[in-house]
Amino acid sequence: MSNRSDQIQNLLTEGAGRLLSRAADSRSLERDSLVPRIKAAVDKYLLRDDVNASYQSITEFIDGLQADDLCLIVACERGQETAWNDLVERFSSTVRSAARSASSNEDAAEDLAQSIWAELYGLRARTDGKPASKLAYYSGRGSLAGWLRAVVAQLAVDQHRKQSRLVQTEEDADFDRLGHKDEGKEHFLSTGTVNPEQAISDKLAGTEMRKALARAIRELSDGDRLLVKLYYFDGLKLREAGLVLGVHEATASRRLTKIHSEMRKTVEKILINERGWTRAETERSFAEVALNLDVNLEPLLATGGTLTDGEKGLRK
């Protein structure tokens, strides 16, 4: 073994020790039980693209892994019943929420959610006789909740493709596409520098965020919706929006600030209490939405009628 290989192995072992110390619940794991998983992540996401990655970058990569989530998954793989129970209890709502977002109806969502737990538990066996569990693919790079949403979305796509192959095709283009399907080695997840574990979950999380945001907008008063529309979608300055609504610029500014706060609380409540998101995930998504507000939300901002005097004054 070369000096570099020896050094990398030392970094992996030391990093596993630090990861265990960072975890709120290390699940009674030893460093050696984590080293193979950490090595696989380092190889896949760091050394594959840069075989000469610095020792510092390797250390920083390891220290960026999700300690509690990774310990939970490795403990599940090692057959700890309490770990599996914790996994189901903590993330059932996340899986159900993602299944609903990826399904056309409640029955289909329930079937998809049950299929996910079967895939995670590993009801199928590998060639070596061990369970073929999807837990083996969790690297710890992103949150476990986000990874689970990606797994749900991936399974939904796989099921859709299987069903599509059973549908009789009548167009030449359809036959040609199915006949050459395997030649292109089509993959739903992209490869390269993009983190494939989050490629799907980002899109799915964005969908849930937009739904929650749309619901928060529907709960606004007519006057508040109009102010949001004038400022964000019609491009009016606060002074101009205030003139439309018959209030001073300062009043419009204060009201817009209050609307931000109210909408954020509503969206957080929906995502955390109903969708199983963590607070950290909502924080990241809010930052993205602030930069990329979906224009498809604009129809929700229609006031639906004439403003009352109270709404026109934005409740001064």
C-alpha cells in the first residue's frame, strides 16, 4: 500500500471517529463499521473526479457528512431493531408526503409508500444472500429526509416505466423508442459533479414548497394578495403600489414585511408539521425561492373582487 493510500486510510479512520463524536446518538457503532461507508462516499464524490484531492479536502468532506443520519442508516443495515423502528417513526410522514406528491391518487401514494419501506428493508436478496436494501446507497452527503424523497421519486419513475412497457404501442416512434431504450442506458439520475442523491429530491422539494407557498397565498386577504402581486409580479415600487392601494409608501412597506412573516410561518407549519421537513430544509428552500419565485403562482394573486375600504387601506 502506497504512502498516499495509507494516509487516506488514516483520514477515513480518524474521520469516522469524529463523525461518531458529532452524532447525538452513535447507535453504539464502532469506527470500523463506518469506514467502508465513508470510503465509498469519498471515492464516489471526491476521488473519482480528482484522484489527487488534497488531504484537507478529504477531511473537510468527511466532516461535512450527516453524522446522526449516517449512524442511523448503518445501524439499520447492521440489524438494530431499535434503529429501524426509529427510522420508520421519524420518516414515515416524509415518505408519505413524497409519495403523495409523486402519485395521482391516495391509493397509489399508499402503495408507493409501502413499496419504499420494502425497498429500504431489503426484502429481495442479492447474489450473496444478503438483503438488497437501498439503504446501502445513502452516503450521508445530504439530509436523510431529502434522500428519502429522492428514493420515492426514483421508484415512482421506475414503476411508471414498467407500466409503460406493458402498454400496447401503436405509433412507429413508440416502437422505435422502446426498441432502442437499453442502447442509451437511460438513467433518471445524472452523473458527474452534481450530487445524484439530491438531483431528484430538489425537484420534488421544489414542488412541495410551491404547493405550500400557493396555499399560504390563498390564505391572504384580498388586499394582501394584491400588494404582493403589484410588488413582485407587476414590478411596481412600494410607492407606486401604495398609490394603487391608497396608502403611504411606509404603510405598504410595513404591511409587506408583515406578509412575509405570516407567509413564512404558514409555509413552515405546512412543510414541517404536514410534510415532515426539517427546519434546516425549510431554511434552504426559502433561500432558493427568494431568488426564483415561480411565476406560475401569479394566478393565485388575483383579488377576486373589489377591495373593501379596510382592505384598500391595508389595515393601517
